[in-house]
Amino acid sequence: MQPQQLKAILEALIMSSNTPLSVERLLAVFSEEERPEQQHLIEALYALQLEYEGKSIELKEVGSGFRFQVRKSYSDWVARLWEERPQRYSRALLETLALIAYKQPITRGDIEQIRGVAVNTQIIKTLLERDWIEIVGERDVPGRPSLYGTTKQFLDYFNLTSLAQLPELPPIRDLDQINAELNLEIPALLSVDTTVDTSQTAVGADTLAETAAAT
């Protein structure tokens, strides 16, 4: 199969899918006779990424595979197409998610100890229902509390390919200094309704890092 034909097929497959497609899933579409080598398919994907450089659409690799998406710089215009308001999440939920992302595997008790307040059962339920977190095991202590970790869907939503792409946390500093900086740098987190808008994946990743730094 010619490289140009392979790129066109991959473009059609990814464009028509509602979810990211992994290399393995893409290979499975081809019959045994026409199936390209895995390395050739990967090279075609990266060549396709280059073809979309400078366009409003990009081919992005996330945790579950490859997908086409609108570049962040055009998201404000695209958002105007949708009548439904983007989902909003409380600061408590984002802080809980941040702790799971950065400290996993972690128990609910660990989260409560770090945050200094009880974790609302609905927060854990919401994160599980959105497939952002999952139970990855149990701690070998009395009661055997569940250990939580993030999922590939979490990576997809926050536009990450792996946890290694999470922004690095700053060193632990004086709490009063951190609170002063939060008041200056991220007032959205301290708004009256204490919610933040994570409709844009890149903004959501930044918010995740900021809420983790605040805990």
C-alpha cells in the first residue's frame, strides 16, 4: 500500500470515529493481506499530523489513541455552536481529582487527610461515572480501603498522552504565601460560586495543576 493511500485511509478512519483510535485498533481494521507494518502505520500517522500543522484542526495523540480536534485557539468560536452550557465542576471535585492524579494510588482517607476535610461521596461517584478515575486495588490495612487511580479517559479529557505530561508541581512553600498567590493568579478558582469551567482540555489541565498545588 502506498504511503499516500495509507494516510488517506487513516484520516478517514479517525475522522469518522467518536473516540480516539489506538494503533492496535487501526491495524485491526485492515485485512491480513493489506495490513501495513505497525511502524509504517505509525509513520503515516505522524506524517498526517504534519499535514495538519497550521490548520484549525489537529491530529492529536491522547491516552486512548489518535483523534482529530479543534485547536485551542479556535475553541471560543466553536463553543458558540452549542446551546448547552459546558459542564462546571466544584473546586472540591477538582482538588480531589488533582490529588488522585498526582498521588495515585491513593485512598479516600489519604485525600481527606491531605485536604483536611471529608470527601463528599458524590464527588467520588461523579469521578467514577465520568470514567476519570477507577479502583486499582485495595490497601492491605484493616477495612481494606479502595485505592484510586486515573484512567485513559482522564488523559483524553485533559489532552494528555501519559501522566508524565502533568505539569510539574512547585516545591512546598508557606501556606500563607500560596494563598496570596492564588488570590492574585487564579481568581476563577476563588469565585463566589467556587466552580471552574473545564470545557477546554488544555485549560482543564492547567487548572488541575493549580488545584493540586493549592492542597
